Amino acid sequence: MTTFVDRVELHVAAGNGGHGCASVHREKFKPLGGPDGGNGGEGGSVILVVDSQVTTLLEYHHSPKRKATNGKPGAGGHRTGALGPDVVLPVPDGTVVLDRQGNVLADLVGHGTSFVAAQGGRGGLGNAALASARRKAPGFALLGEPGEARDIVMELKSVADVALVGYPSAGKSSLISVLSAAKPKIADYPFTTLVPNLGVVTAGETVYTIADVPGLIPGASQGRGLGLEFLRHVERCEVLVHVLDCATLEPGRDPLTDLETIEDELAQYGGLEDRPRLVALNKVDVPDGQDIADLTRASLEERGYRVFEVSALAHKGLRELSYALAEIVAAARAAKPVEESTRIVLRPTAVDDAGFTIEEEDGAYRIRGGKPERWVRQTDFANDEAVGYLADRLARLGVEQQLWKIGAKEGDTVIIGPDENAVVFDWEPTMAAGAEMLGRRGEDHRMETQRPAVDRRRERQRGRDAAEQEYLDFEALSSGREELDQ
């Protein structure tokens, strides 16, 4: 038996980015031909995509952890690492994605709609990409960034135009079976319907979807029965139809009491006050069913409801009900504004946004910001040259200057990043320059063997220039002596 699941908790983890490569090009008669380390590949992302063929979240209930593949590291010869393939998770139409705190991250409606649940990490740059006029032969590369990992909650809310609500065994599934081509399970005992059934109805030129909400009983909004699990499936509907049983034999029940009970549960759930309501008095073909319908119709109309007497078994009143629903659905669709298929949202950076913040916490200074935290994750702290490169980047960003302004002193503790992944060090004002600690930063000492040949050429040129100048001075001196002799 197929199990219906419309709420799951899922742990998603994207792939890490591949590390950049620090490599030097080598060939015959040219052992040090410059940096040629390639970049690391990006890690794979976890992406949710709406698939119209998927109707339940059961797959993720049984397998609640999904992880993408890491990117491959770069290699010498300017070879970039392979990208980690994305993990695409098909979800039903109408899936709402929330975080653990209940904040809505995405509302996925429409076939093909996608949402990146976990972004893959960036690949680190190789030393070929880090080379510049000042740093011609970097002896380091950047590390790949870790992929995003988090817990999300997925809830399914049926995308239907009409919702049938009512007591168990009121005949909701029977109505769907005769109004559309849907074939729900139908029996004569309560809670036969354990999943929301969807059907497509055509009335004139209007085509709409209809769904039933199973298990509504007193206390459903507080979790009694199955109602709380399925009340979310009526949130997207344009119109609600109260299906009232005119042939019930249960004591204390009648169509008016049933209506008041269901309305009370909908009011406690909230958010459905503005939806138009219709009333379908069902099972009027049953003995005494028509009499009960005649007795309650006037009271319902006095309350402002449009009332239809129907019978799923005898196919009575179905055409009138179907066209009335089509009229309401068409009007609701016409009243909605036309949404553009593509929206471009521009969020320019504020003029005074420095890209980072510095806060004093218990005598220490904590630096937060996208760039500083990303640069720390990319730095190989086992490489002094890479640490110096990080210091240069922070200085260019203005971190050094800002620390001076807020009164930081040499030896103060500086923290970069959040507590769970922070880098802590004692601040030294000379870190921005770094020449005393690292020498001439950005130069590869493996290239030292090439410098004597260059220096010898320069010395020969200076020697030729000096000899030429000495000859010119001698000629000038000789000319002066000749003039004195004459």
C-alpha cells in the first residue's frame, strides 16, 4: 500500500570546492617556466525541482539525508578540476520549503520551478590565476570553500482550485469520482480517505482542479484525527465546498451542526476567512435524505450560502454544482494580476557598506563579513606566503585601518568569523606590510637560480656604459690640451 507523506525534515549538504594547485611549469632547458597551477572545481549543489509526476514526499521520508559530490582539485598545466555534479531532487507541485525556525525559504509552484537548497562550495584559485605584476610566481594556491549544509523542512500544500471539506464519509471522494476522472478509494466507513485526492474538472471553457480534505472532525485544528495533517492542503484553494451528509445515522449530527463544527475548525486553523463557500447537500437519493435537505436548505440560504442538492450515486445536481464552481474559479483567476515569467531583482550595495564589521567582545575584536570570512576559509595557514596574501587582502579591504580607528593595540585578540569556524590571532600592526616576516611577498624562492644570469647581464651593460663614458671624457680632455698647445 502506498503511503502518503506531506511533511518531511531533510538534511542537505552541498559538495566542497576543490583546492587550487600550486605548480611551476617545467620543460627541457626551461625548468622554471612560471606558475601553471589550475583552479579547483566547484562542488555540486542540492537543488529542489518541481516535477508534476511526483505527488508525495515519501522518498525523502525514508531517505532524509542528501549530499552532493565534491569538486576535484586543480592540476598543473593549467588544468581545472572537474565540477561536482548537482543533486536534483524532484518534489511535488506546491511544496513549501522552511528552515528549522519555520521561516519560509521557497514556495515551489509550477512544473520546473527550482530552488537551491544547498549551494556548492567555490573552487580555490590556482597559483596561475593568482599571478600578477607584483606577484609573478606565487608559491601557494587557495583552498576550496566548504559546501553549504543545513536542515530544511518540506511541506506539501495541494495546488487545487476547489476544496471539499466535511465529516468523514460525507461523500467527498464520491463527488470527486463523478465530477472528474479521479478514482479514489471509497468505502462506507470513516477515514476511508487517508490522502488528499485530486481531480480535474471541465465545465464549459473552464478547467479547474478539485481536492478533498480527509479527516475533519471536532478538534482537528488541535491535532485530533487526521485533520491537522491535511488542513494545509486547502490554503491554496479559491473556493471551499461544504459537503454535508443528509443521510447520517449518527446521534447528535445533522447538516447544520456539521457545518458549524467544520467552520469552527477552519476558523481555528486561520487564513481561510476570505474564501467563498458553497454548500452541497449530499445523498439526497437516500430515503429521508431529501426531506432533511428540504428542512435545512432555507436555514443555510439565510446564512448567505449558495446551496446545491446533489447525489453522487444518482448523478443529481452535479452539473449545476460544477458550473457554479467554474464561475467562481474563473472570476478569481481574472482578478489576479498577471505575473511576469521572469523577475530581475537589483540589490545595490549601500554607499557606506565597507563589506565587513568589527565589534568588540570581551576585550577581543570580532570581524564579520562575507569577504573576510570567505578569504579565511580559502587560506592555507600552513603556508606563510598564503598567510601574507590574506593579510594583504584584509589590508586592502580596510580592516587594518578600521582596527586603528576603534582603538585596537598591538597584541589584542582579533577573531575572524563565527564561533564555530573562527580564526583567532594576536594583532600586529605590521601584518599589513609583512616584509619583515615574509621577505619580498609573492616571490617564489625557487626562481632564485634565474637571478644571477639577469644580474650578470645588467653588470655587463653597466660596464659598457662606464667604458663608453670614460672614452668620451678622455677625448674631451685630449681636445683641451691641443687647444692650449696652440
